[in-house]
Amino acid sequence: MSLQNPETRERVRELVRQVLKTVPVEEETMPAEFPVRVVVNSLKEKVSSAYDRDESAKSLITEDDLRGLADGSRIRIAQGAKLTPLAQDIVRERGFELMRKQSREDVLKVRSVAIGADHGGYPVKEALKPMLEGLGISVRDLGTNSTDAVDYPDYAHAVARAVGDNQVDVGIIIDGAGIGSAMTANKVPGVRAAACYSVALAKNSREHNGANVMTLGSGQNSQAEIEDIIRAFVTTEITEDRHKKRVGKIDEIERKYKL
């Protein structure tokens, strides 16, 4: 039976849903002779686990891995783990929250960031701020503050200035495509801005080019992809001497054209 057929896949999906509904949610029970631990509401979040099930040892998550979970459960998975199509449907339909495990190598290389966007990038910027703060990064928001039409060079310049003046470690700018903001930011001395549309580009821009500003296109990537790109950017840095030498040549070219 091929799952490529939409009708066949739908029948299998419905069957899996029905099976999952019949599996009781496992609840931990404590022996009667032991006192039950009482958790004060204000402390409950601190002592509770951050996730309901840990599947981070697996590279592929299937529908079988989701059995016995209550709606809205939190599942810890590996950073690069993939989900089968049926598992994706179940996660979406039952409101499961996937929490990707941060590898030991994913250590923050920056502590502060200036973030800015035009009207097209404003919704993305607002969603990124709590994500960055959750990583432990200090966020300086330089606008815009609504979806009212504005000119992207104004906000790209503000972010680039904050980086060029060493007020923050790196900058993130979001407009429709990310290209115009990169052009603007690179006019500011000391700034090396890169438009990044993938995790690979984000890592390369840091490891090989010493980028200190990243520009993103709100119309080029999904919110989830953008978050992955940013994680790669803030957990990577230039270390190889050969790359540092080449970046030094970029800086030397810039100095030749300073007034």
C-alpha cells in the first residue's frame, strides 16, 4: 500500500488518530506509604519538567513515538530530527509543542544584539525578541514599532550604527528580502553585513567572513526557518587564522576609502 495516494494516506492518518485516542495517558503513581509531594502553585513551573517526553535520542520521529501523550504535550527532540508526514499531522492536530535539544556545541558567541525591521519585517521582529531573550541574549529594539509603511534604510542604518559603535555584539535586520538592508548596513564603518537565507549561510558568514550583522527577508523564509538561521548565527564565530586574515583584508579595503 503506497502512502503517496492522498486517499490512502488519509485513511492511514485517521486510523493512527483513532489508535492514539484509545491509548490511555500514562500517569505516575506513588506508593501509598510515601507522602505525596505538594507543590505550591507559584513554584510549580520551577519544579516541573520542561517537557513531557524526551525523544531527543532519535533522528526520526514517527507516529508511534507520540502514543500516550495528552493534547498539548511538550516533546523534546534532537536539533536535526525529522518527523514523518503522519507524525507532523498529529503534532499539528493535537497541539504538541516540539522542543529541539540544543547540542553542547551550540554555545552562545554573542551576549547582546540590536534588532530592527521595516513594516514588512515588523511581525517577524516582534516574534524574534522573546526567542532571543530566551537564549539569554540582551535585545535592543531599534524599531519600527508597527506595520505602518516606513523606509528600511533608516532602521538598517540604526542597527548598523549600534554595531559599528560597539554598543552591541551583533545586529539583525529584517525587511522584505534582506538585500536592501544589507547594502545599507555595509555603508557603516566596521560593519560586515550578510543576507542569510539558510543555516549554512549564517554559519559561513560568521566562520569565514566574520559577519557582525545579519539581514533576513520576511518573505523568503518561514518563522521557524528564521529562528534556526538566527541560532546558527549567534552560536558561531570566526576562529581559523586563514579566515581572519581574509577578513582583515576586507577591513583594509574599507580603510582605504575612509575620508
